Amino acid sequence: MKTENIKFIQGNEACVEGALYAGLDFFAGYPITPSTEIAELLSRRLPQKGGKFIQMEDEIASMSAIIGASLTGSKVMTATSGPGFSLMQEALGYAIMTEIPCVIVNVQRGGPSTGIPTHVSQGDVNQTRWGTHGDHAIVALTASNHQDVFETTVEAFNISETYRTPVVLLYDEVVGHMRERLRVPETGELPLAERLRTSVSEGVDYHPYLPREDGRLPMSDFGGVHRYNVTGLFHDMWGFPSDNPKVVHGLLRHLVDKIQNNVNQIARFKEFYLEDAECILISYGSSARSARHVVEYLRPRGERIGLLELQTLWPFPHDIVNEKCANAKYMVVVEMNMGQILREVKRAVKNPERVFLANRIDGVFIAPRDIRDILRIIQGKGV
Amino acid sequence: MAIKDYIRERFFPHIWCPGCGHGTVLNSLLRTVSQLGMSRNEIVMVSGIGCSSRISGYVDFHTLHTLHGRALAFATGVKLSRPELNLIVPMGDGDALAIGGNHFIHAARRNIDLTAIVMNNRIYGMTGGQYSPLSGHGTLATTAPYTNIDYAFDTVELATAAGASFVARSTTYHVQQLAKILKQAILHEGFSVVEVLTQCPTYFGRKNRLGSAADMMEDYKNNTTPIGSKAKKENPDLIERGVFVQKEIPEYCSEYDKIIERAMKGK
């Protein structure tokens, strides 16, 4: 193993390494704690490979700029935190509607509003799902350690290009700022998905919004030989505005189905000691580190406890969670919010009354002791 | 290439009302592009939301119909990613200077090579006639039924102060001048702003009793004057037309190329 591939860095830096590995060409952003290091690093690294970095006037402009850049064929990303993520919601919806690949990193801090900028939270899970208006689908990935931050960042680009959808990387302040080891994989070690481009030749009608049988839409770069219209209005196969009910219904179904029909392909998760677990902890992001610690601590002490660590939060893998929890007596969702994934787990399993919450919502990282204390209370309820 | 070859006939008729000035702007723009002999593949038109912004659907360029106020931000991403493309960004007055005001001044400050066309009809037309930041004090609108107490921006002064390296104004009456100015603006390397006074007889005209479209265009003839004219000295209320600013300063994408050079050398 080459030692130069080993780094001791922040999670935000691991995200940057992953994005560059995936082929990031263009980044637009606006400073905000605790994501700023991503912009700082990319302002240095991107021009070194001929890429572009721009600091825009706000997060609305940042999100808009990456969508514009993506249309020319670039792999694009922006990074932000709560308040900035709120500002990006309208353009996020635009990228969903126009099916333009892009990656948005949200290093979560405490909210609502300005909240608690330098402290950890996982409070943006449902905002990620429903923050932009209208029915839609979205993909959100997360990770609990730097190797996984790297891999989920690469995967975010792959999913974004494959499904022509924005992908949100929903990290949190602890993962973003914590320092630990990262081994940067060799070129070719992780697969990279490249954008599917149209094979229609010049002079032949190209329908930018006519999906193939498999639901995929081959793209043509702006500046290329096919000129077409892109709009946030409901649009026909030409990309031209339409209020034809069939067109409206068809497009909305396409936007949702292309993600929902591939939930299991998009789902990433890790499992620890689930085979015989009576109690399953379900967690994600930095809180999954503490949950893992609890499991490793209690197993040698005879407790049949396991961990299901989710890396794909949206689309929520209901079937997988249901299957993994089928034989457990009870489930405890460990998260740093008031139960945003708890609700999804309750919807997924056959015995929702056996799903409990272990959380902290005070800006303090949830420690293994916090989880154990809550487990004792839950067990005291007779489970 | 003939003007007809620059439009998407498939998508006509357009949505604009009879007498609307926006068609005149489209006409002037296409004549300009034709005169310049530009290829359709090298032009990207980015627009926002509103009557004026629908212009992008009708032209056979790469066209991006975006969000209200954000056209310049999207255009900045396209341009910086592919600097060899020509970016034309038509916007309405509310689009450019109310909801998009921040992006407008920052695009000007960066001096990125975009051609911003502010189609100023002094009203929100698509939503039915509410006052815009360019309606002006004393005008009437559906949201100013008594009178408008908001003062207007001067687009030219705002663009100039924000650092735009090309700033001009014309009207739908002065089509020859408009085409000439648009040509200069497109050729200019840097952020260029062209304000076009364009009539909205349906809302601004009707609410403010300005008569027909032809009457409103006649007003453009009578109430405007070339920059620095004798008439302006005699009547300071006249609105000046022409090129106010044209300066050569480093363009953003060229400057960024230098950043790439430095970064690659490791400096």
C-alpha cells in the first residue's frame, strides 16, 4: 500500500478527495460553517486540474451556477449547511424538474434558522426529502467515517449521472470536522459512472426529454450540435412548456418513478451483528459511530444487539429495513433530531410500536453512554 | 443566415399580447445575431421568469429558461464552464432588478462576459400588472391602487455603479439604434447591460392611461434623447439613449484562466 495515499484529514477534506476522484470539474459555493473547508480546498485544488471554482454572492446563485455548468457537460458540486441549504431549495427543485446532474453537500448544523452553527445536528433529514415544493423524488446519502465519506461522495456523482438527478450528501458537523485516517483508492479501484450522452447525430431530431425504454435520458451538452430548451415548467419531449394533462402526469410520474423504482439499487447500508439481534440500533452519520460503539461494548457482555447503519436516507429503503428487522424484538433509532428517521422506520417495520428513539437535540454529540442510558430506560419498559 | 432560421417556428404563436414591445426586442436581437454571422450552436440564451423571459423558447439557440431572478447566476455557471460560448441573458425589469437585483450587481462587479438585456416595461406583466422597481413614483398598478410611493432604480446608473463595463439604453421605437447597441454589447468582452424601454399596453399603459401601443412608442420618441443632447440640457426630464459606458477591463473568465495557469505551476 502506498503511504502517500494515506491521509489524516477532516471529513470535509475526505469529501473533497472523493469529489475530485469522481471527476469534479466545477464548484460554486458560499462560505458557511461547518462546510466552508470544502470551498476553501476546492478553490486551491480545482484550478490545479483545469477545473473551475467560483464563490458566488449567495447559495441561491451557487446552486444556479452549478446547474448551468452541468448543462455544458461538467461534473458539478456545491457545499453548504442549514441556512444555505434552505436558500438552495428552489433551484434544487429546478434540477429535479430539468433532470440535471449535480451534487449538493449539506454539512448539517443545528437549526432552525441560524441555530447553532458550530455544533452538530441531523435535523435536515426531512428538509432534504421535502424542502423543495411539489411532489418529487430525491436521493440523499450519508456516512459515519472518512473512508465512507469518500465512497459516498463518489457514489453521489455516480447516482447523479446515472439517474440525472441532484444527489444530496447529508453529512454532519462531527463527520465534517473530525480528523481521522483516509486511504485514497487507486484510480480504477472505485467505478465511476459517466454521463450518458445522446448518439443522435447532427441534423437529426434530438428529443432531450423523451426517456428511453429503461427510463434514462441521454444528454447533449450545451454548446454541442443539438440545440434544445430547458425549463422548470412542465415540458414535453422537446423541453418546451406544456400544460397538456397527459404530459404533466407523464413527466411527474417519470421524475418520481425513476428513483422509486430503483430504491434497492440506490440503497447503501452496513450491518453489524444483525443475525441473532433481539435489539437493533438503526443509525446513520456520526451518531452511527456511537451506536456501533454501544454494540461492540454490549456484545461481549451477552446482549444480543446489532446495528443497521444507513448510508442512503432517501429514497428510504423501507423493504430492506423491514427485512433486516423482521426477527428483532425491538428497534432503537439513534439520531440527533426529534425522530426524523424514526418515523420512516416505524413506517417500514411490521411492529411500529416496538420502535424507540435515542436522541440528543442540544447541539452535543450523542455519546455511547447517552445511548446506553436510553437503552436502560427502554428496557425498563419491559421490552 | 435568414432571421427565420434563428427561430423555432414550431413553438409559435408566442404568448405576448398584441402591441407588446418584446417582439420588437426579439426582432432586433435576431437581426443583430444574423448580421454578426453567429452560429446558433455558439449562443446560449438564459432567461428567468416573466413575459420577457419567454423569449428564450422562441429562438433556436441553446436555451435555458430558469428561475425568477436567477438567470444571471445560471448564465455565470454556463459561461465559466464553457467560456467560448456567447451568453445572452434577457430579463424583465422585476426579474433583473427586484428578485434578481443581487445577482445583477454581482455579475456586473465580476465583469463576466454576459450580455444582459433588461426589457423594461415598468410592470409585472405575467402576474397581471403589479408595480416593479422600475414603475416609478406616482404610477398606478394593481398593487398600487392609490398611487405608487416607491421610487425607481435608474438601470443605467445602477449598472454603472456596480462596475458593468458596457452600459447602454434604447427603446422599441428606436429599432435601428437598438440593433446597433445590441451588436456592440454582444461584441463587448465583459459584462454588458442594455436597457430597452419596451411598452406594456395591456397593463402599464392601461393602468396609467398612456393610450395604445403606438401612443406609448410615440412617447419613447418624444421623451427620450441621445446622450448629452442639447434637448437634454433644455429639458432634464428627457431620458437619455445611447452607450453610457464602454471600457476595456479584464474579463472574469480570462482572469480565471490565469488562476489555472498559476495553480498548475504550483505558485
